[in-house]
Amino acid sequence: MRKILISIAFVFLSLQALASKPKEVMIKIATDKGDMVLKLYNETPKHRDNFIKLIKDKKLDGTLFHRVIRDFMIQGGDPDSKNAKPGQSLGMGDLGYTIPAEINPNLIHKKGALAAARNNNPERASSASQFYIVGGKIYNDMQLAYMEQDKGVKILDDHKQIYKTIGGDPFLDGEYTVFGEMVKGLDVLEVISAVKVDRNNRPLEDIRMTASLLKKREIKNLLKETDKNQGEEYKK
């Protein structure tokens, strides 16, 4: 009888652990330049949940990538951009609230990182809807050492390795909330990063987006595809 009770208790605890484990959330941002798939971090729950709500409420649909700077980032989500006239300056629109900062030293501005835009508020609270995806560039040891000296911070060795191989925007670390990363579509990021822009860095050709949540089956298939590609890369 005791063995049965122990077995039942073990099953119950296992089910509890599974129930409390945060789900993997992935989103798709579709544009006429192609689709980008990003994973939202569970380590930044306020930003994750807000972005999910934005997608469900279709707040991002029809907005533009209104600010594009090559080798830096692409920015979108300004609600004012939905009906913006050609050449109109954008980037000041909001939804009337902000998200408390969730700056995590382990979540960095590597290439493909998803981060929240913000104004110069002292709390570093994030815009409710405006976000950016990091393009960035490759840095060498000397550049990273200068950055450490300039900011008065130590960049971890594994982070340095990322910035020296994958690239990104290390000077933004600690300043803005990073709340996700790209898992597919870096080629699309490159295409958007290369478009022609005006003096305000707004693309001359409107790049509109539609955002959606990936379903469990889509996530499962994507992870299988990623594992397969990594395996083929390893064989090379």
C-alpha cells in the first residue's frame, strides 16, 4: 500500500511540475519582405504577456517598421504608423501605458534579439507597443574593451564571444529590456535592414507587419526543423 501511495505522490508532483513549467511562446511577424519567427523569453514575463496581448488584440497588425538603421536595428510597432502619410515622422506614438523594465544581464543585444523601445524615463520603463530587432555588427576585442571602459562594466566572456562571432549591439545592454530572440528569418532581417530610408531613417517603401502566435504544432515542427538543420551543419 505504501508503494502505491508513493507512486501516486510521485505522479502528482510530476504533473504539478509540468503544469507550473512556463510554456514556450513563439510569434511570427509577417511582412512583404518575408516572415520572421521569434521566441519570447519567460524570464521577462511582463513584456512577454504584454506582447501576447498586443498580438491577440491585433494592435501590431498594419503598423510599419518605421525606423531602419543598417548594422544597428529595425524598429516598429508605433500605432501612429498605421495610417501614416508618406514622409511623416514617426516614433512618438503610444498606447497610453508603459511596461516596467525587466532588464536581465543574461539577456543581451545579440543579432536577432527582440527588445522594447522606450523614451528617456529614469525607470527605463518600456513602450507598450514599440519594439526593435537587433541587426548590429561584429566587434573585436579592442572595441569591446573600450566599451567596458567607457561604460564602467565588465562584459562576460561568453557574451564577448557572441559579439565577436554573431554580432549585435553590446552598448545597449543594461539600458533596454531584451525580451526575445529570433529563431528563423535572419535573412529577412538583412533584407529589411538594407532598404533605402529618408533622413528620419523611415523606409521610403512602407514595410507593414502582421503578428501572430504560433500554435503548438507549428512550434514543434519548427524545433524539429531547427534540430535537423543543426545536425546537418554539425556533419559538415
